[in-house]
Amino acid sequence: MSETFDASWLDLREPVDHRSRSAELLAPLRAWWDRASGHEVLDLGCGTGSNLRYLAPHLPDAVRWTLIDHDAALLSRLTAPAGASTLRAIRRNLATWDFAEVGGAQLVTASALLDLVSARWLVAFVNACVGARAAALFALTYDGRIEWSDTDGDDLLVRDAVNAHQRRDKGFGPALGPTASAVVERLFRARGYDVRVRPSDWVLGPADAALADALIEGWARAAVEQRPEHAERVRAWAARRVAEHAAVSTKLDLRVGHQDLLALPPDG
């Protein structure tokens, strides 16, 4: 896995991640969890533990969390909520992972990961979950939508370039990008899983200007890499968007499309 994320970026996005996640999936997850044999959770691409901090209060009887990430610096900053169960942190490259830890888990979860992986990796992962009869919960998978409360003539140029960039190899092979949620839904349904998908869009307003500006900067970099012939237009677009956020009178809203997916194994 070649994609890396700065801890400051993860800190910036965590409160928005948590408020955006679909609460509708918690009740069916908990109902299944209460019937499951064993209570171990495997968290993939855990970063500093945001997914753990969100989910642990909803799964208080989890006996162990195993958290995997390839970035030692992020793992060194891993923190858990008070009263969390036993934690095991493993440094591992998910792109070359053999899925061994799936066999000991009842729930496999990840946040903002699936759009980075390839179809081949995802098929192997789903097969591992099916073999272990493990449930899966994937949060905040980017689905390709970037919507502004006002319009700029170059919004579509940037969005399309960003979405094309998302399909580049992130270390797993050609990435699924905005198609990831639909692909994993189809794979789990084909294996008899009960699959539920809910929106978990980021909706950013004036109070979220720092995160929005970081997104604009990242999108501009990706768009320039993907469409270098439009570099000047993209940079001018980014400057306009950042200036709008800086204007006190501006009530600019931004929606970034994400989806949450819960896949529960069939009974029996």
C-alpha cells in the first residue's frame, strides 16, 4: 500500500467523519453482534484509531480489537476511548496481506479505505470474510460526488479529473475509486450476505472551512497530475474556491459523497 496520510489530516477530518456516518446501520449491526459467537473486531487501515473511537462505544462487549496499518508513525499515535477492550496493533502492508487475521474476527471494519483497493484485492477479501463467516462494516467510501451550493465553471473539470485520479494504482493495483461501494455490495450479495448501504456524505459549512480548504488543495494537486494540460485552470479554480471560504459573508456549503455499507453473513 503506497498511499500515506498525514496525522494532521486525519485529525482534521475525524469530527466530520464521526458526525457523517450512518447511524441507521448501528442497530442491525448490534442485533447481529449480540447473536454472534465471539466478539473480536479487525480494523483495517486504522490510522490513529478514528474508527475504533467511533465504534467502540457501540460494541462495548468486544473482547479484542486488532488494528492494522502500514504506517508506523500513525500506529504510534493510536489512542482508544476509555474502557476499550484489549487492543493489538499490527504494522502490515494491506496490499500484500494474506488476510490471515480475518479468520479470528467476527467483524471486519474499515473507514475511507475501499476506494483505494483494486477489484482483485476486494474479491480476495470478500472470500476471506465469507470463509470466516465474518460481518463487514465499511464507512465513508467515496462515491465520486462533489457538490457545491454555488457553481463554478470549472467544478466539473476538477471533479472528473479527481475521480479519474482516484482510479489510479494506490498500491493494490488499479483502484476501484468511486465504484468501490457498488462493487463490494455486489460481491457480498452474491455470497448470500444481507447488505445494507446508506449515505454518509460530508456536508461542510462555514465552520468547516479548514477541512474544505485542505480538500480543495488536495483535489487541485490530483487534478493537475491527471490533467496537466489544464494546470493553470485548476490552480485558478482552487484560488477562487479558497477565497470564497475566506470571505466572512460567504455561506458556502460543500457536499462530498460517501457511502457506508454493512454486510452481515447469512444465518445458519
